[in-house]
Amino acid sequence: MTVGSGVLLVLLSLSGALRAHNGDLTARETCKVGFSEEDYTALISQNILEGEKVLKVKFSSCLGTKGTHYETDSMDFKVGADGTVFATRELQIPSEQVAFTVTAWDRQTAERWDAAVRLLVAQTSPTRSGHKETSVQVQALQQRVPGPRSLPASQWDASPTLPSPGEKGKKSAALDPVQPPNDTLWPWPQHHSSSGLKRQKRDWVIPPINVPENSRGPFPQQLVRIRSDKDSDIPIRYSITGVGADQPPVEVFSIDSMSGRMYVTRPMDREERASYHLRAHAVDMNGNKVENPIDLYIYVIDMNDNRPEFLSQLYNGSVDEGSKPGTYVMTVTASDADDGTTANGMVRYRIVTQTPQSPSQNMFTINSETGDIVTVAAGLDREKVQQYTVIVQATDMEGNLNYGLSNTATAIITVTDVNDNPPEFTASTYAGEVPENRVETVVANLTVMDRDQPHSPNWNAVYRIISGDPSGHFTVRTDPVTNEGMVTVVKAVDYELNRAFMLTVMVSNQAPLASGIQMSFQSTAGVTISVMDINEAPYFPSNHKLIRLEEGVPTGTVLTTFSAVDPDRFMQQAVRYSKLSDPANWLHINATNGQISTAAILDRESLYVKNNVYEATFLAADNGIPPASGTGTLQIYLIDINDNAPELLPKEAQICEKPSLDTINITAADADVDPNIGPYVFELPFVPASVRKNWTITRLNGDYAQLSLRILYLEAGVYDVPIIVTDSGNPPLSNTSIIKVKVCPCDENGDCSTMGAVAAAGLGTGAIVAILICIVILLTMVLLFVVWMRRREKERHTKQLLIDPEDDVRDNILKYDEEGGGEEDQDYDLSQLQQPEAVEHVLSKAPGVRRVDERPVGAEPRYPARPAVPHPGDIGDFISEGLRAADNDPTAPPYDSLLVFDYEGSGSSAGSVSSLSSSSSGSQDYDYLNDWGPRFKKLADLYAGGEEE
């Protein structure tokens, strides 16, 4: 069967067939390992002494008793080395059976076997004084029928009662010479006095009652009849108690209270309950006990009514390819619900089919008892067969296919890969090329073939260069997808040193080869790598070249030759030089030979010099294709010369006009460095003579001196004191510096006072008063100007431009010649274009006062008729005054607002002119309109034209 049909592969273990191969099969067939009995039963007294022997079990290991060890699961009993069961302490056994398990196990194979032990307690009852002793005879309604090992479940006769498995060879009751009827069990002993012989009354041990499971009935089915010999004298009632009678499950067993016949009321199921313990009672009609209770043990005899069931219908196992015969693969397990101590529950295994049957149809075998699957033949090869499907059958009745019940399961045996195939190159030689000075470049791909499991350690290739690359320029990396070897440059190669490489590469696997497998001669290949010459950039051998010279060398002085080297020895190329960085433009380089000379005087004190070092960068370029260039840095360390005179510090100071302890500390600053700086010499010049007359210098140390007054009093003011400062250079340099000294009156603490500071600045008391008066006058003028501006602003609101509403003549001008800025001039606020009706600020003005361009708010008076010929200048004046009033009105709208000049009022003293006909207009004279301006002249022309028509 195939995997697609649901069949599983099973790993098989070593079975008895291998033992037959080793010569042990005959001995194993003639000897059966295990206990001689599966269930031992013994009769014991109620009181047992320590060390008292109760029975002996027999166990055969087919190798003698050597290596066999016994154990029990009871703390009261132990088993000796010879199988004798004895008590470990003094015991008092209750009036019922004692059961425990004895285990034998082989120390060499660790196999274990179990046997059940039942100890039944013999009970005795004392003689009842004052009553006639009677004896009771016992006879069971039990017949011998074929045991469960000889017939299947369908051939059992369920009507008779079978003996218990442990009953064999045991005397369970004594029969009186006087035989009772065949269907009566006399559990209580009877007493005969015909001969005058009296026997002490005692209770008998009733043998177990065996009931087969799955009986077909009819029900109720009689098991046994219990009677007492006293029922001939008095009426007796019989009853049973215990699990199955008056305890759950109730009414499994019943008894006729008058006849003593006990019945089973339904079929029994051993897998549900294997045994019952009942007690039989005999009482008179008044309920008085006439006999002691008798223990009844009922055992359900197993029938083969359950098939073996595998723990799983699908098992998965694996075995390495190339495994030797006898290698353990896996274990399959099936369980049977029937009695495992009988053949009904004894399961045996066998392999039904194996797919595929290559290289042999019997690649595996199974231990019939344990279910261990092992290899039985050699030749497992994953590269040929990767998976086997095995059908395993489990059969009870110790594997008897005629009577036993069977079940099957499927097992999948996966043949796991081992590294039994070394990797091999697909070619013996490979070739590649690489440009010089290039790294991390793959120059060749090496292909290999490996028949092991892909993407496993047995398949993953590992490459190693074994010769041809002593300097370590190359490495071979593995492509994780294709398993190819990628020859990669990890250290730049130089064409001028190596034009080609001959590498020898070996390939192996991550996992070592299996035992006995040797490397193939095809696991080594040669790789030829050619190096390509490319144009390399020239380089300066002494990059960051440092030279030392004094500053101030003349222009044109040759400093050094800063030349570069072209590594391309096999190319005829010329190198040209140029400046790349010269911050102060002090240097010049010869473009042909790299000779560097000065183009200006080098100054150590320049801002371009850092820590006495001036740095310039030069470029060397060849004429290759493409051109290549390299840079070099020249560092010039400038040695200081004394080319800077010292400067006096500080430049300003102050001192009291009267000599005191107050002095001025002075020093010098020099741009040069040691030894062209201090110690300094400070001295006063001889000219003018007043300097040495008024001042004196006292030397403190090589860098500091003190300047102080020589005379007792010097008038307050500012004095320029010249001082000559000379450094210690070779030759020394001198400089005359001026220090401004403020001489001022001082208070009692020697501090210059405020007035003294002013006086020291050169201003007298009169000058100070004059300055203060000027400040007051200036402030007064500013105040008067502010008051005047406010008054003027107030007057503007009351000027004649703000006319009375009665005199408002609305001959306003509308401006139509102003065009917008196109689509870009559309972002404006229309709310600023005020409608005259909604202007709120007009309402807030005083009554009778408003601008000429505002619409009246209240009721408007009716205006008288205007004169026939107005003055030509009135309109222009009106417009000018309106514009000026709008410009000066703080409540006026913004510039882009609507100014109303065309409103003429709502009423008129003139009558209606709608009745006038066009013919009557010819008598009107419009010549006076010519005097009002060009626009009115146009109006006069229009009217005049109508007259002509």
C-alpha cells in the first residue's frame, strides 16, 4: 500500500527469528519463561506468626534460578529466593481474602513477570450453648466446562458455573457421608448424634463461584442454593448483601428468601467488574440470626470479546541508512481489554506487508510479544528508498489466527540520511580573473555534486584552499542555496607582483563522512586566476612630509622636492603636479618634478599657521586612461625669529591726583615666542621732559613694572604717558607705546569719586552745569511739541470740512479707471468696503457733524433748488476737501474702502420731469455746462446733439 492510501510505516525490533539465527530457537521453544501458575490460592489461619510460610510460587527462566529476583507489592509478605512466600511480621487476618502480586524479573534482560496470590482465611464458629449442634454439608452446583483458553467466546456455555483459576488442586469443602440433594450448598456444618459422637461446630470456607461473562441466559439464572440444616426445625429466611446485591450495582444477584436459591439476573461483563464479594445471611421469621454470615466470592470468567486496540493507528519511526541487521527502529503497542492473565488478553504482533519490497521484501521484523521493530536485512539506502510503509497486525489468543481477534495499524519508517556520499567537483579545473586592488569580488564559481540529503550537514559543502595562495588573498565561501563555492578576493592583489594564481581547492561536508567512507579523488580541483592590470594612482612615498625652516625666508627660496611614485611600472606614464590646498598662497610647485619653492614670505604669526606648522596639500596625476591621481601633504614647521616688537599693556589706566599707594601695573605682549619675548625692559623717554618729571617706572620682574606719580600733586585730567618697551630677542626690538592715564580726585578710601571721574575727563563745574541746563531745555521742547500736536489733532475734527448736514452737496466722484492685479489680486477683505447704511462710526458722531462723503443717517431735509449756473470751481473744491477730510479722519475706513460721492439725497424740491417730452428739451440751453469742465462739456454736447436731431 502507498502512503497516500493511509498506510503507515512501522519500525520493527529483533524477534525470536533472530534468536533462531543465533542457534537459540530450539531451546526457547521447549522452555516457556514464566510462573507455573498465573493465580495462586492458599488457605491460611486467621493468626499468622512472623516468618510463617504460606505457599511457594514456581518460576522458570529457562536458565535456572540464577539471576531471578522476586518482589511483592505487599508490606506484610515477602518472597524468598526459592519462591517461598512468608509473613514479614505477626498478622491477624480479617475474615476475608488477602490478595497481592508477586513479581519476578531477570537482572540481565530486565524483563518482568507477574502472578496473583490470593490467601483465603479459614473461619471457625464456637459451639452455641443451650442449642442442639447440627452439621451442614456443602455441595456446589458447579460443573467443569472447557476453559477459556480452549474455545472462543462464541462456543462458551454460560449456564454452568466455572471454577476459579486458582481453584485447581485445592480442596474447598468437606462433604458429609450423608449426601444432600445435588442443587444444595450447605455452608453451615451439621451435627449427627446417632452414634453418640459429637463434633464441634465450625464454619466452612466456601469456594469461589465462577460466572462466565456475556451469558445468553435465560435470566434469572440459578448459581447456587444455600441451606441450613435448621430449616427442618424452623422456617428460615435467606438473604445476601454486598456490591451487586444491595449495593450499587444493585440486583445483579438475587436470592429466594425461602428456598435459598441464588440467581444472576443479567449478563456479566468482566471488563466492567471482574469479581463480587457477597455475604449470605440466615435468620428466622422474627429476624433473629440463626447462622453466622457466610462469605461468597463470585468471579466473572473472561471471554474473548475484545479486539486488540493499537494506541495509535499511525506510527512514525526512523532508521539510519546502512544500519546493520538487528538495529532497533521503533515500538508499536496494542492493548486488549480482556484478561491479560489468560490467552484472551495475550497479544502477539506480526508484520503483514512491507512497501516497497526493495532491496528485500523482509527488511524488518517485529518482536511478537513486545512489538519492537528491528532491521533484519542489510541494504538500507536513502538515495534509493527514502521511506517504507509497514502494516502491523496485533492478534490476541497468543496470536492464534483461527480463534484470536485481530487489528492492524500502519507505520512509516523513514530512512534517515548519513554522510555516505562525499562531495565531488563537476570539473577538474576552473578559471577566473580579477582586477588588481579589488577586494570582496567573486572571481570564480565552483560547482559540486552531493547525493546526500540536500540542505543538511551531510550535503552542505565546506571549501578549503590547500595550496597556491600563501599570502591569503583568496577565500572560498559556500552559497547556501546552490552549495557552490564562490572564490572571493579578501586581500587586494598587485599585478606588478603577481600576474596569476594557481589554487588547489578541496571540498568536504559539514558532517564527517560515515565510518568506512573515503574521500573521492574528485573532491579536489584546480583554480586558475588571472590578475588584470589597471591604472593605479601615483602616491607620495613620504606623505605628510615635514620640513623645518625659519620664517621670513625670501621669496623664491627652494624648500624641498615633493615627488610622487607611479606604481604602474609596465605603463609608460608621466606624472604632473599641482597645488590642491595652499591657504596663504605662500608656495609654488614645479609641475614636472615636484620642486616646491616660496611664492611669498612665510610668517609664523599668521592665522594660517597652527602650532608653528603650516600645512599644504599637493596633487600628483598621471596621464593614464582613465587618469588617476594621488594627494600628498607637506607640513612646514616655522622657526620663530624676532620680527615683532612688544606692545604695552594695558592701554588705559587711572590714578589719584595725589601720590598714594595707588600704582599702575604694566606689562607687554609679544607675538613672538621664547627666546624672542621677555624679560622686557620698561623705561620713560627723555622727550618730552614732563614725562620723567611727573612719572616714574619701577621694575617688578622680567615681565611686569609699576607706573606711579613722581610729584606730590597732578591736576585731574587725562594724560598720554609714552613708555619704551624692549624685548630680549637677538637683536632686541623696541616699541614706544602710549598709555592713557586718568588722574582724578580720590575719596578717603583712595577710590576715584564720581565728580572726580568727570573732572578727570577734562570738564569743569561750569561745563557740567551747562550740560544739565541743555538737557532740561530739550525735555521742555519735546513736551511742548507733544501738546501742540494733540491740539492740532483736535482742531482737525472741528474744521469747516466737517460740514452741517443741511449743506451737504453730494456731487461725489466715482473712480472707475483703477484695475485689479488680475487673478493674483483676489485675496482681499470685502468687509472693508463699507456700505454707507451700515457704517457704525457715523452713528457715534455728534449730530450735525459728519464728513461730506457719508450718507445721512436720520431724516434728510429737502434741499432747495441749486442755482442755475454754479461756480465752476465748486466741484473741484468739494472733491479736494472731501479727500482731505477722509485722510485726516481717524474713524475713516481703510484705503481700499468705498467712498460715497454720488449720493444726492432722497428728496428734491423740484417737481417730476417724467412728463417732459423729448421735443420740449430743445428749448433748454445747456451752454453753461461748458464752463464746468471737460466732462460737463461732453454732457452739453450730447444734449446739444439731441436738439440738432
